[in-house]
Amino acid sequence: MPRPSEAVLKTMATIAIQAEEILVADHAPEKAPVGPRTFKNDRRRSMEQILVLLADPELKSYLAEVRTLIR
């Protein structure tokens, strides 16, 4: 298994945090002190941040290496 760089580890950790926020958001609207629109906007921003992180060239390169090992 290839060893990821520190930058790749940081990017993957950030993606995990963003994904967790989105999943937690599925259960929180009734408890949230904000309106549904704010809640949806926050969720959309989290998804956008994940997409930007997934576009990182170093992360793409690492994931391509891992994919070749899996196949």
C-alpha cells in the first residue's frame, strides 16, 4: 500500500470531517436554532467543499495508485 503524504492525509481528514457534518445534519434540523434554508445552505457548502478537496491533484494521484493495487 502506498504511503500518503501529509498533504493527502490532511485532505482526506478534511473530507471525512465534512462528510460527518453532512451526515449529522440529516438528524439535526428539528433541533437546530436556525431555519431550514440556513440548514440547507450549510449542507450545500459542505458538499461543495468536499468536491473541491476531491479535485486536489495530489489526492487524485494517490487514489489512482491505490486503485491500481485493488484491481
